[in-house]
Amino acid sequence: MGLLTFSLNVTLDGCVDHREGIADDETHAFFTRLMDESGAMLWGRVTYEMMESYWPAVARGEVEALPAVREWAVKLETKPKYVVSSTRTDFPWTNSHHIGSDLRTGVQQLKDTTPAGVLLGSSQLATGLDRLDLIDEYVFLIHPRIAGHGPTLYQSGLPGTRRLELASATPLRNGAVAMHYRRPIAHRH
């Protein structure tokens, strides 16, 4: 069984607005490595639609992009992408798959059949999955910025505090810090 890893860009004050992070070669290389190590991507519909509206055009060379950004886009084309949605069932982007109404069963089956692990990149979906105790690891790229606005991480709350174990903390040259935490073994499913 593969692990489900929640990974996202976050400012010091918890803002998860994708426009607030530092988007440079170093951060793209960081997320490309994470994607390379994972067997599949998992998103909610809103994140999928944001990604679908931009990255395929970058992969096709229709949008100007730095080499690291284009590398991410090309790899993302072939990576299996799973989308949780109750309102949409058609996901035409290459190698995209739908997870329907039973969130717990659908995501658990995805974990069970993806030994290399699943990379979750949607903050709203993460709240639902964390409430179901399905997230095993957290890799946040903490950016040296205070946004002063939302949306924020776990904005709609969790039923209790998650106590985590630090796996690693890696500073990047751009001032961001990659924080990797794990749920204690006893709490993993």
C-alpha cells in the first residue's frame, strides 16, 4: 500500500493561495521531484480545473515557460491524475480518472493500488481526507511571506489536533523551507 502525502505551498501565516508562493526553478524542481517519487496525483475538481486550464498548454509548448516549468508540465501529462468530484465525471486531460461519491473507499483503493504513493495537492480535499484519517504524510513548502489573507490551511477545521513527527526540514536558496512530517506509525492506516 502506498502512502498518501499532502503537499502544498503555504505562507508563514497559513495562506494557500497558489499566487502567493515563490514560483521559480527551485520550487518547480522541488515539486517535480515529489511528483517523480509518487505513483499518482490526487486533486479536487477545483484544483484539477485550474491545473487543466494551464499545464497541458505549457507541455505542448504553447505557453512560454522556463525549462524547469516545462519539465514539470511534460511529466504531469503522463502522470496518473485522480480527481474527486461529485459534480463532474468527465476529465479529458491525459491519464485523468474520476473518484466518485464514496471518498473513503475511492481514496483507500487508490492508496492500495499505488505502491509508489499518492501526492495530494488540494487544500479543501485534504481537510476531508484528514477527517477520514487517510493522510499519512505532509510536505509543505513554507514560503517566507505573510499574505494577510486566505484561503488558509485547514480553514474549515478538523475534529482534533494532528500530532506529527518531523521527517526533515530542508531550506531552499530562495528562503522557502520544505517541511516533511509523518503521522506516527500507530495512527497510519
